[in-house]
Amino acid sequence: MHRIQLTSPAARVNKKELVIEEVEVVDKVDIDVLAEDLPENSPRFVILHYAVEHDDGRKSFPLVLINWAPSGSEVGMMTLHASAFILFQELVCDSTPIMIDL
């Protein structure tokens, strides 16, 4: 398995103020550690980005948006999270995302 150095900001919906707020930013996170650190009962938006150096010397910085919505979350929070997802996606991604449901 390749280990890549990821930077990972995470955000959540603040139910009281009805805003999307940053929770934390982790530099050089391991993808396995990230999976263990996500809460079991609270939805999150996670953005992964990392540097890729191409054969011709160019660098690119792909973004991966993870919509973390565990089934044990409160129904009200899941509703707010789902309704904020499109807005968050539009703010973060400047291209059409690829959706993968696990």
C-alpha cells in the first residue's frame, strides 16, 4: 500500500448557529488513522489533498471530499448535514465531483 502525505481539514454543521465550521486541520495524516479518528455518532465533511508530481515535472494537488455520515448520528444532525452537503461541495470543489457510496 502506498502511504501518501495527506492534509485533512474537517468541518461540521453547527446545529445551534446553522453554519458550517472547521473542526480541525491535520497535516501529514495517515489514511488509516483518519478512518479511526472520525466520530462514530457525528457527521463530518473531510477534505483530503496531497501533492502529486507528474513525470513531466508538473505538480498537481487533487482534492478528495469525504462525506462522513455514520448511521449512529442524531436524525436532526443528519438532516442538517445532508442539506449542507451540496453547498459545502460547491464551496470546496471547482469541478464536478465523482460520487462513491460505500
